[in-house]
Amino acid sequence: MRLSLLLLLVAVLGLRHPAAAQLLPAAPTFTRADSLRGHLTPLRTCYDINYYHLDVRLDVAGRAIRGSNEFRFTATRDFTRLQFDLFANLAVEKVEYGGRALPFTREANAVFVSFPETIKQGRRAAFTVYYGGRPTVAENAPWDGGFVFAEHAGGQPWVATACQGVGASIWWPCKDHQADEVDSMLISVTVPRGLTDVSNGRLRRTTRLQGGATRFDWFVGNPINNYNVALNVANYAHFQDTYAGEQGPLSLDYWVLPENLGKARTQFGENVKPMLQSMEYWFGPYPFYQDGYKLVETPHLGMEHQSAVAYGNEYQNGYRGQDRSDTGWGLEWDFIIIHESGHEWFGNNITSQDIADMWIHESFTTYSEALFVESRFGKDAARQYIRGQRHNIRHDAPIIGPYEVNEEGSSDMYDKGSNLLHLIRTAYVPDDARWRELLRGLSRTFYHQTVTTAQVVDYFNRQTGQNLTPVFDQYLRHTSLPTLEVRFPVTGPPLARWITEVPGFELPARVRVAGSGEYQNILVSTIFKPIDIPNLTRGNLEVDTENCYIGTLLE
């Protein structure tokens, strides 16, 4: 962006300003129920989940479920009592251990179980929760959580779940915290005959039961976070394909409404393999070859359900036919296929331990959209797309939310987070091959792991050889942008500094004399220092805000 006069981008870029601060929303208040859900107490850390067998029967007409979930775990310390989670509107009918019923109590959406003897550290054991009731119906999935009961094609039932944020315990009992992913899982769903359930992983068997019902058994052979576990029920049509991926043939399975089969073949054919090619190029192999890749048509817009990505974009390019970047590039591909599938790498392969760090899921995945544009249409198109993302940024609250209360940060984790990653690439890792290896190394380093912000930032520090912690802190923990202040004294060279909330902040500023060629990287801190660029004046200074999401101030 050319700067040729005094410029203070407060209103546009949301910089630090007393009046702007008065517009920020009030800090949320939290209850004990929030802590029971978000905090890893000793009653939750005392056991490590190894395996679930979720077995539910769906009553479509009654909008009810009934079933059980077996918990197999390893004790991490000696204990006699533990906590699992299930929303209070669903009844816990029995908790069974070794053939006997265990006593339990409930508080809010937490259930506390007492064992008849001490479970010793290192012991493997199991208990089963039997439950049922009418689960919460989502009013606006996937932005709120629960079941979606819909119809298609002349009144045929169409049912799905989506529960990110609110938690999986809104419909099934589990240890509902992202820090402990189950190692593997069997999902058994019984539905009225004529309907098909599609869940995560691979279909092991289909069993016709007495009374006009069918059970579908899906096995997930990889770690999976709770909110990704899903059921999708309809009279689905099914077709298949194979992608020649980095680790060999990857199965592609598509489950769609029969009336949309033709549109699905076209839309999925045009988007899925180019998406996989781009994501594998930038981030490394698809993380769940063992479980395959599926797209499942749903009555809500979409969700990153691991190995069973929910799709509801109505077979059109863009985001519901619109371009979120307003550049035109977002209409060249199907947003839901690319974005939600990108979560297979960030969110599913690499999962934040606390929902407060959901930027790890959303910033990288939103940035993956730009990398997809770069793969298909070139770097200039990608830069335009990333800049176009900025008009969605609100600067309303920090991107990192409050910890241990199951609360996300600002939705700026999407587009502001994407621009942060592009800034780091531009300022610190401009070599494309090196940047690609850094991203692929991230997938290798944290493969199938849950992580914290500190771990991700430390990885970037080590790989770049720079202390990027203040940079991440400014963008993730504060609402204002770092502002490059440039002064032109009557005598002497121009002076520059960053205005930030974070002490010790340093970031190269890309500046040049207008029309002089390449930008120069000038390391700037929060203390005024001279800019050593010959012939630089207030009238010819250009600061690169095209690639670097910053504010600027000339004096």
C-alpha cells in the first residue's frame, strides 16, 4: 500500500484507541458448570481414554436416542472416583463395572462415578454408561450444537449431529475434553430399515435386526477428538473413487442424497482431488489413510468430522455461492470442501488441548484456503485472497480465549490468524521451499497429538531461529495491530518504531523508496531507531501492508 501522507488507520484496522476500546464487548462471566466442562480436574486426569464403543439407537419419529458407551481406560494414578460428561437433559440409566452397577451423582452436565475399590495406577479397566432421552436439537447448526432433524425428497428423514464448541456430551457420554483423544473407537448406530448411517472411519458391518431396524458398525482406527464423532442418517446414495496420495491409494467415499447424485459426482470430482493434492503438498500426507476420506451430505452447512467431512454447500462454488474474500478467487472452488477438509490436518490431526486455543484449528485451516488458491492460480492470486480476508476481521476480542472454561476466543481466529501466518511467511520465511518444509514439519512433529499455543509457537521459534513469541502474542492476545510509526525529523534520518502492547516486540518492516524496486526488510522494535535507506522522504516512503497485516502512522 502506497503511503504518501499522514495516515492513521484506526477505524479501518482497529488499532489501539480509547474510543475503540469502549466498543469492545464486556468480558464474559463463567459458572462452576463452565469449569466442570473446561477444567482438567484430578477426577478427569486420573484416567486416560483408550477406546470407546458408542452404541446408540435412533428414534427418528420421537427425536430420541437410547444406548450405551463403553469406556476403556488406563489409570494415570490411584483413584476411586472419576468424572465423565453428559448433558443433564439426557438420563444416565446405569453405570456398570465388572457386572455390577456403580453409584453416581450429577452436577450440571458432569457425572461423578465411585468405584468399589481403588483403581491402581497403570491398570487397564472399563465401565459402561447406559443412557437415553431426547437430545438437544440444534437451532442453527453448525454454529450451535446438537441434532439436526430434517427431511428431503418428499418427506424422507435426514438426520445429523454437529457439536463443536458445545461439546460431544450434548448427545453421548464421554470424557469431554479435547486434551484426551480416544485412541480408537467403534461407533454402532441403529436406524429404521431403509435408512443408512454414515459415521467416522470404515464400515465394518451392516446387520439387519428384528423389528425393522438396521445397525451400522463404523470403526475409527486413529485417535479422534470427541466433537468429530458424528452420525449422519438418510437413504443415502454411495459412490467411490481413489486418490493416488503420498502414502499410496487413498479411498474416497461419497454419501449423498439420491436426488443430488449427478451434481455430487461433478462437484466432488472437480474439487476433492485438487484439494488433496494441495493439502498434501503443503502439509504432508493425509493424516488418516487407515480410515479413508469421506464427504457426507448433511442438512447443515458443514463440519470437519474426521474422515467423514460434513458437506451442505448445495453443490456450488464459494461459501453458499458467495466469495468471502470479495476478490473473485473464492468463487473458483467449493469453500466447504476445501475448508472443512483442511481441518483434517489442523483440528483433527493436530488438536488444541483447550478450546481457548482453537486458533490452531482455524487460523491454519483458513490459511490453507490461500495455499489452495496459490496451488491452483499462483502466488499473486493467493496474496489477493489473503488481503481480501481482512474485511471479515472485527478486532472485537483476543483470538485466544479464556482457559479452562470451554470458551473460544474471537472469530478473528479465522481471517486475522490466516493473515498472521502469511505475515510470518513474508517476514521470516520468504523461501517457498523452506516455508513448505516448516508446515510439513509441523504435521510430522505433532502428528495425532493435542497441543498448546506455547508448543506451536516454540516450534516456529526453533524452525526460524527467531523469537516470534512477541509477534504471536500481539496478534493472538490483543485486539490491535502492531502500528509502524515513522517520524521525519527536520535534520537526520527518518526514525521508526512499533507501537504494541507486547514488550520486546520486534518485526521486520518492509519499506522502500517508491518505484525503487524490491522492499527492504528493516528490523524495527518498540524503540525509535534510524531507517537506513538513502533518499527516503515522507513523500516517497512505501510500506508493504499488502503482505504484512499492520497499521501505519507517519509523523
